[in-house]
Amino acid sequence: MISRLLSIAVMLLSCAAGTGAAQGARPASSRSAAARDVASARAVYTEVEQAIAAKRLVPRDTTLACDGAPFDVSVTRYADVSGRIRMLSVGAGSDDQSQTTRYYYDAGGRLRFAIATRGAVNGTREDERAWYSPSGGVVRRVSQTTAGLGYPFGEIRAIPNARGWEIDVCR
């Protein structure tokens, strides 16, 4: 009896780990739609990274001074030959923490994936990933502290429109 209960508990835990706590409460149709959105966002990430490696996307660097912010923001835009931004890399920091967030856009200019790499003076390192549906909603978010005791970094702030990045970066 105990071994049967143990095997059921292991099965339930492995199912919960595979779907994530937030997705576990969704109906099967929503989970499959989310899985499709994550897969298509991964395809956008792969496409953009391959284009960067092949030098088909042109990088342009900019530094912004945002009103009221005690630090500058560095932005690298990667655009195709028609000027469409496919990836933004945004870096900023203060005396006690820094972060770089990369935003990946599909060919229609919609945000599909973002990844933030963060560090704090107390030795904390954190990675966060967010996958977005074509309509802009977050379909999955994963955050992992890779070193240190922790730091209250907050979540990735989306820059949903690649064309309006200058406004969204300083919000």
C-alpha cells in the first residue's frame, strides 16, 4: 500500500514539474495552446540568433539617459535589411545590481521571447525567461537563482512593440 502511494506521489510530482504550477490548473486545450506558443517563440529565438551569427542582422548601439534614473541604459538593436528590429539588448545597473535583458521579436514586430541575466553586489545571479503569445500575453515564465542568497530583482518588463522601444525602455 505504501509503495503504491509513493509511486502515485512520484507520478503526480513529475507531472507538476513538467507543466509548472501555473499551467497545471489550465484545461488541456489551454496547455496545448501554451505549448504551441512556447514552441513558436523558441523558433523565433533560434531564427534571430542564427541571423545574428550569420551577420544578417545589423547591430546599432545607443545609450539613453532616462529622466529620473540614476544610471544610463545601453541598448543594442539588431535589425534586418528593411530596418525591422528583431532583437533588443537592454543593459542597465546601479551601485548594487545590474541586468541585461534581450527581447526577441518575430517578423511582424511582436515580442515573443525575453531573457534577463541579473547580478547583485551580494553575489546573487539570476536568469529569467518569458515566452509570449503572438497576442502579447505571457504564456510561460521561469526564473532561476544560479548563485547567492537572492535579491529582489522583479520580473522582466515587456517591451511589446519593437518600433516604440525608446519610450518603453525608460518606463
